[in-house]
Amino acid sequence: MGKDTVSGKGKHSEGSLEEFRRATLGLVCSVVLAVHVSAAQAPPVMRIRSVSVEGNRAFSGHQLAAVLFPREGEQYSESTLHAGLERLLDFYKTRSYLHARIDSVTMIRDTGRLSVDVRIYLSEGKPSVLRQVAFDGNRNVPASELLSVMALREGELFLPSLLEQDIQSMLQCYERKGYPLAKIVVQDISFTDSTDELSARVRMRVEEGTELRVTELRVEGNKTTKEYVITREARLHADELFRSDLPDQIKRRLDHLQLFSSVSLPELYLTPSQHAGLSVRVVEGNPNSVDGVVGYVPAGSAGGSGYVTGLVNLSLRNLFGTGRKLSARWYQENQSSQETELHYFEPWIASYPVNAQLGFFQRKQDSTFVRTSYDLAAEFMLTDEFTVGASFSQSGVYPTEGYGRSVMAESRTTSVGVTIRYDSRDNPTTPTSGMMYSTDYQTGTKHVSAGQLIPEESNSTTQRLLFDLSYYLPASVRQVLAVELHLRDFSSRSMDVSDLFRLGGALTLRGYREGQFLGSRIVWSNIEYRFLVAPRSFFYGFVDAGYIAQPDLPAIGMIASDQKKIGYGIGVRMDSAVGLIGVSFAMGEGDTFSTSKIHIRLINEF
């Protein structure tokens, strides 16, 4: 079977098709201009009554008429007809009929009814099918890899719009391999006519350019933070190969420091030695914050009085511009119980991606005991998101005279532990996607001294597990589903009330008093549906659920039992001149509006 060949070089092939189409439309427009009206008299307004198409085989006449004139009874004009014919040719082009053309257009006018019947004669041509793609100049990326990222496939319909997208995909492939200066141009597109199709063959020329390696990072805008801190946290390796995702990674690393109000996407530039450099601009924010929570617990009985609970968390995240951190926390659970906590954080020990932390914690539990603990922890940053660590801690429990010594004994516990943490949140302050996962397992030895309750000292093994998971899913435009799951578990043969975990309050199970429930194993989940109204402001509805497993501690009258609780409510967090203000209105099981809990939280940055 004989074949005719039509070919073109580079852009001239596509240009020939475009010139042909424009010439066809020009002919049609000249026909349209032959309107039999008087030059001195304005033409009457005519409307399109019907449209028919001749020569169509692949698509129905009704389908093409809807493309030509989307609105029934549309007003007729030269520009309206011209735009419709353009849409018709584009319709065929996007369906691989690249050689479709309009042969002629006739119109029948009904001056009495002021209407026009339009008849279009066209030649669809044959669909174009891609039969071959070839490359010239690709030395470092094989043709098979370039073909694998293309949406166009050999043997499928040939669409020029997809070819443009494929070129961008191939350039991104080169960027990922360290060739950001690569160029790809269409060198030749040829068509071979056969019985049922036009076989398309595409040849592209690749100019790979030189491989770029990043040798320097230029930082602008930092006033307090030392430049070496920013360079260090960017985690650029010596002569690191430039990849297309490298600027995004650097921006994300600097954002997670929470030291800057904004970080620009690093820009690529060439050094005099023809190496690559990246330039990033930062705007320093307020690295220090005061986080406060105020809660009011109403009276539990008639004639009683309520009381205020609170939390103050002071964080200094950039001491002397070095990235060192110091934090202090004070927590008033009720009238007679409170906690005090101090932590110091030292980043990048000996210039290695290892962080160290020293901590102090003390809890005073009404008239029962005082617990004091010291800890030392170190973590190794394996990747941007994944961290592993180890810890050592020592704690002592000292019962108070009287009631305290009648229900528990003095003890000292030494523990070691391991930590695994993964953080892929897009923003630590107001995340809209990603997850935060952390597991901390500790094992140790508890030494109980002889006293009023226990006549002989003893030693026992302890195990403590802390599990936290937070997941953020974009549910819709400016809406986020936030789901959290937390677990705390402690086991030991010599367990006492100081080893138990507390559940309830603004940061755990809302709708209940701060630390209302005690258990050796507690599990709670928080589900929030957030409506974002600003980058750091949102309102939300929430449901909290909790599970408490109590051990058998006869000394304090605690009997082994399990219980489940649920809380729910609404809240809002607003970004204001004084900081982030959060207010939640929560109700627990059996609550009424008069016994509901209101929590107010303020995070002030300075």
C-alpha cells in the first residue's frame, strides 16, 4: 500500500499547520464580509437559528455545534463566527486531528425572522499517532529514562500539548541529576500518511549543559542569628550535587527552626569558577515565646467555690544567636499541686548532627509527696524528618510527713531509654499536612527505702512507654482534619501513686479538670476539624476520648479498674498583636453549661 510523506523541520512544521489554519479562517472571514446590506444603513441584529456540519465522521454534528456556538440562539457577528471556528479547529487539534481544516462556510439568512442558518464544510483528516521518539545529545541520561517520564507513549495519539508537558518533565529529570541548565528543543516532527492515520515521528535535541555542584550558601537578612548557624542548619554537604528539590529542602529545614518569620526559596547562581551557589534571604521573627493557659474549674457542690488552674511555658529558642534553647515551665494543677520544669538544649555537638539536652523536673503533689528528677538526653538527626536518641534519668520521690509517709515510701529510680521521632509537618506552629510521631521507651531500677509503710528496702525493674502521634490531613480548601493519639504506660512490681500518669485538662482530655484521672496506663485521642481563616488563625470543633487503667493500690484506696471518658466542644485560635490566643469551650460526660470548662491559652512571641 502506497504512502505519502509530509515532513517539516523543528518549529516550521507546527508553523505550517498554523499558517494553513489562519489562511483558511481568512478565507471564511472574507465570505462572511459579503453581507448584502446598504453601507449607509446599520445591519439588523441577527441570531443563529441552526448550525450544521458536513464532512464530520469522528464526532457528531450536535457535539461540534455545541463547540462552535455554546449558547443556543447566540447573536450572529463576524467575530462570533470567527471565534467559533477557532474553537472547532482547537477541538480537533486537542484530539490528535492536527490536519483538520474548514473548506467553506455558507449562511442562509431569514431577514423576516432576523435569523441565520450556518452550514460548515470541513475535512477532518486523519488522527495522528506517535510512532517514534528519538533524542540527540543525551549522554548522561539514557533515552529509556527520558521516555519513562513522558505522558506521550509510542502507539498512542499524538497531542502537541502533551509534548510540551513532557519536555518540562524531562528537564525536571535532568535537574534531579544535577543538570539544571539543560535545554530540550524539538528538532523535527514528521508525518507519514497511511490508510487510517498520520504516523508522527518526533526528534528532539538535548543540550545537557554542565553538572552543577553547590559550593557556597549566601545568607541575607539575619541580624541576630549567626550566619554559621543558618549554614549549619541548611545541612549542605561539600560540593553537593544541585537537585531541583534542594532549594525546597533547605527552606523547610530553616522554617523548622522557628527562628524566622519568613524564609525565601533559595535561588541558584553561578560563581566565577562556574560552580553553583544558593542565595537565601531570611526575615528574623521573635524567637522567644511565653505560652500560657488559664482554666477555671467551677465548684463541685452547692456552696463551694471554684478555682483557677494555669500553665506558663517560657521558651528562649535562640540564645545569643547560636540556636541554643532554654525553656522553663510552671504548671498549677489545683490549689495544692504544681509542677516546675527546666530544660537546656545544645545543638550540633562538635559540629555533628547530634543534639543534647539537660532537664530538671519537680512535682509537688498536695500533702502526699515531692518528686524530683534529672535527665540527660542526646539525639542523632539521621535525616531531615527522622531522629533517634538515647536518654539517662534519675528521680527521687520524697513523701511528706504524716499522710504521705502513711501511703508511700521514699524511693529512687535510675533509668535509661531510647527515642524514635519522625516529623514531616509542613509548619510546626499551624500544620496543614504531614505527621509527627514519637516513641520513648525507658527501663530502669527502682530502689524503695524501708519506712513506715514498707519494713524492708527492695529493688524492682521499671518500664515506661510514651507514644505520641499527630496527623494532619487537608480536608478541603482552608480546612484541616487534625487527629492525635497518645499513650502513657508504666509497670513495676513496686508501683506507688508518684508513678501514675494524670489525664484531663486543656492539653489532654478537654471537658474535665486538670489531672482529674490517675492511671498506670492512659490513652487519649484528640480529633479537631479546623477552618483556617488566616495563616495562623482558625476555629474548630473537637471530640476528645480517653481511657484510664488504674492499678490496685490499697494504701491510697485505689482499686484496679478501667474507665472511658469523652469530651467535646468548640474553640478558636487567633493571631493577634499580643500573640496567639486560644479559647476553647469544653463539656464532659454529664456536664451542663454551668459545669462546662473554659480554657484560655496565650502564646506571646518576643
